[in-house]
Amino acid sequence: MRVMFYQLSRDPAHAVVPLLAKKSLEAGARVLVVSGEERQRAEISRGLWTLSPQSFLANGEASDPHAERQPILLSGEVAPANGARFLFLADGHWREGEGEAPFERVFYLFDNDTLQEARQVWKDLRGRDGVTKEYWAQEDGRWAKKASE
């Protein structure tokens, strides 16, 4: 599992998730976006639908009918009803699914309010079999890779 830590300093999660989700879909992956905050999930959904004037990224809530059909599923818990292989933790709180992690990639987005939790997660994942980590930060409007293990 590849865990990608994204420190949000300029843009909020509802602006970053659509950009990363677009690249994930282009790579052929389904996406599960998890946030415990219903309002944040709604903002992310709007961002996905309005990413650009020429396109949109179809998405839906896990509680909606036919959740399994959604290429991007939004949920309050780690339960990939759509068969997602990419997990986005959008609210800065680390969580894992039950049993063996089914995800190839985890995008862990955090801000200054959840920075200490992210630091602890980085430490906790150190040395875990099959886990690689990358830390990304915003610099001058671009993402820069700052560390990897």
C-alpha cells in the first residue's frame, strides 16, 4: 500500500480532491473519499461535478442507491462499496478498513489542525510490511515531494 500524505496549506480538501481524483480515474482506479463531515463531503461532491467547464467527475454518496456503480464514492466510513482501490481520507483523520486493507493507494489529506495526528500516523506506519509513504506539501501553487520511506 502506498500512503501519500498531502499537507493542505493553501487549498482546502474540496479543491484538492477533484484534481487527485481526476488523475486516479485516468489511471483506471475507482475512488473512495472518506470524511466524517457531511458538509465537507457535499463540498467535495460539488467540486467533483464542477471541476472544469468542459468536464465533471461523476460521484455519489454511499447511502445513495447504486453506490456500487459510482466511480467516485463519498462516505463517512471506510467501506468501498464501489470496489475502490484508491482511498482519500479528506478530513485529516486516519482510518483503515476492516481486515486486510484492500487499497493500493491512500491519499491522506491533512491541514494545520490535524498536523500532529498526521505526524503520529507517519511514525505508526514506519516499518509496516508492504507500506511505502510519501509526504507532499504545497509550494508556490504546486505540489512538491518532501520525503519518502
